[in-house]
Amino acid sequence: MYPAKMKRQAKMILKQFPPMGVYETLFKFLDATSKFMGDPSTHPWAQGYPLTKQLPGGPPLPSSIELVYTDLKYPKPTGEIGLREALANYYNRFYDAGITPDHVAVFAGGRAGILVTLLLLRQGTSIVLEETEYTPYYDMLRLVGHDFHLIPCNAANRFRPSTAEYAEAIAQLHGDVMLVKSNPCNPTGMMTAGDELRDRVQMFSGENRAALFDEAYEFYCDPEPESALRHIDNIDATNIFVIGAATKGLQVPGMRIGWVIAAKEHINVFRNYSSFGMGGVSRPSQLYVTELLEPKRVEQARNAVNSYFTSQRNRYAEGLTGLDFELFTGNGGFYHWARLPGMLTADDFNKRLFEHNAGILPGRLCDMKREEGQPSSLDRFMRFSFGPLEADSFESDMQILRASLT
């Protein structure tokens, strides 16, 4: 006879932490509406995914791939050679990167590559990042236990730190220093390109310096895509890591394919990590993404993504400005970064939006200096995503926003 089940719950052995900011919003939306944001009849302005269908002027997305029995075997620890070759060819063609497949490691999404890079850093490495940044960075840095230091990035400098502000932030630090930066920035859309990006690369290429450039929104740059790899002469002589993913530019977030471009020695470390901590990434997903990187196709995709989302950025800028939102948006990504009218906070705005099956990402969740129980300087800011929106949803979107402001 089995003993009666104990009513008392066992003490939790796992460390507790809240969901990442976007998912915090999604879970609140689910509780309020009993719907998943992104489902039909919802307005997923809080979410960071693009349309997963053919864009005007863009190539179709394959509806299937052909598998043979060998495709069901274990994947290679750093990624299938076909995908790594396709990625090296892509970066060499568009950015003259001078890399080989040995400079590429494949992960289950861009976030996995970022987290593993941070996890494997030497103890004592100081992290620097802008104070308004991609919300998962906050959770990752708390989890891995590295100290981090903030570069001013707020309304005072219009969310665009200068080279002098960067230099001042790192001048106070000793030992190894690593920059973590999304470019274009998520949530602000601020794009670092040309000579400015070259300055950032050079600043973090020297002795005791490192950088992680998260380029998930590489295709979403006006007037053209940009990568730090354009400005790296010899990646093997640096501690620079460039993160990319099929999620945004290639429009297939569900494939969960990301990659890290880095020195060969770093790729060997990722290989060793994968041997015990990951076991490789789905071969069918890698085969699908390899097809998306066919040279003519990927060129067409870059142009179509840039054209469609630049048009959407301009259209929603006009609409939001007309509703008295104060925009601070840059020229990249598929978000608008805005301060709400009056004294309305983003959390209160979301309560109103939920009644219309809509929601935005509160700016406080992008605040890297957030303090427990303290108000954030970004409480009245929001990240509005137009990534998943059809072109014909604009008028209804404006109606909901207008109704929720009054």
C-alpha cells in the first residue's frame, strides 16, 4: 500500500527568478484576456517577431524540406558544415568579413549564443552595456553573476550615447572589459553604423577588451543593413563576438537557429561546451535555414525586409506622433520607442489595451539599472512593435490606441 501523499509542498531546490520582460507582459495578457498574444483577434504590439509570410518583393518561404535518414542523426556540435559555409559566404559577400566556417558556431537561437558566451567568460570580467537595452540581458547577467556597468542611455542623450560617454564608462574599469550591445538597439531602434561602428569595434578590440554585438535586426536598417564584421580586420586577433539569427531577417523565429561569429579558438570552446551542454542543434532546422541563405534569395530577402519595414516604421511614426506620443526611435529594428502622453505609465496603458486584446512592452522592462521596489525612469516609455503587423491593420491599430488614451 502506498503512503498517503504529503500535503506540505517540498522546499524548492531551484533558484527562483521572474520571467523575462516580454514574457512577463505576455503572461499578464493571458491572465487578463485568456488569450495568447499573437493569436487571431489579438494585437501583438509587445512581441518581437516579424511577419512569417512572403513580403512584397521578397522571396517565398519554403513550405517543406526533404529529409533522408542521415538527417535524423546527431548534429555536429558547432553546426552542420553546410550552414556554417553558407553563413561564412554570406558575411564575406556583404561585409568582406574574411571568415571561414571555422569562425561560426550554431546555437538554438540567438539568445542561446549570447547566454553561453556570457556563461563562459572568465571570472572577473566586467560587463558594460547601455542603460536602455534588450530586456533579456538583465536576466542573463543576473543569472551568470558578472558585474555590469552602465553607459548613459536615456532621454537626456536621446538614447544615443556618444563615443565620449563610452570612453568615460570604461575608463573607470580595470582588467577585462566586455561590451554587450544590440545593434540596431532593441528597444530603441538606434543604429550604430559607419565610422561610429568602426570606433566601437576599435575601442573593444585591444588588450583586455572584448565585445558582443547582437545583430538580430541586421536586415532592419535604413538605409542598408550593417554589421560589425565590416570593420574587423582579423577576427582571430580579437575577443569580438557577433551574434546573428534566422529569427528576424530570415523571418523564421520558430526554427530557433542562431549563430556566433568569433575567433577560431572561441569556436573550439563552443564546440567543447556543446559536447556536454547542448548536443548540437536540430539538423532539420539547420537544413531549412541553409536553404534561406542561398545567395540570390538572401539578397532579395535583405532588400524586401528593409523596404517593407522602413515603410512601416515611417507610417507608424506618423500615426503615433499624431496621437501625441513623443518618439525617440532610431532607423533600425521594427519597434517604436516612445514616451506616452501626459502622465500615463506604460503599465496603466497596458491595462487599457488589454481590454482591446492589445498590449505593448513597458519601457521599465528595458531598464538595465532597475532597482527592486523603485520607480524606473522609463515607466512612461513603451516599445511598440510593428514587426508582426499586416500593412492593412494600421487604421484599426490607430483606433485602439486612440481609444485607450482617453
